[in-house]
Amino acid sequence: MKTKSVLISPIETVREDTGNTPLSLMQPKKGGKISHLETKNPGILQKLMAMGVLPGMPVTLLRRTPSFLFEVDQTRYAVDREIADHIFVSF
């Protein structure tokens, strides 16, 4: 099984299975758990962490257009594809 190093905080890396689905490719009304955040951009990572979008949290995609509307921990967020591409979900 192919694995990849994934940055989950500025000072910590973990290895995660790359077979998970980006939030941007999910169908509306589908849910799962955030498996990992995959980005080399510290600004995107900090934004997601500040929002509470963290590995292990349950997530449900509510809408794909005009932006990706999803719910984590009873809070709804709207993000563009650039952000949604970095949130990986397992089912």
C-alpha cells in the first residue's frame, strides 16, 4: 500500500494512507471522518486548524456550489476548491 508523509502541524508529520477522498470530490449529503490534511502551504494548514478542521473529526459535505459547504462539529464552513482539495475524508 502506498503511503505519503503528511504535514498536520508545523512541527509534526505522520504517514497516512493516500486512498482517502478529498472533500472536493465528495457528493453532497455524504459524510465521513477527516483522515488527514495534505498541504505544503502553512497558511492553508493554519486556517484549517483554526477552523477546527482536524483529523478524526466527523465531516458532512452539504453543498458543492457555488462553494463547498461542509459541517464539522455542528459548525458550517464554506470554502473554495483550493481549500477543499486539502481535506481528505475516509468513509
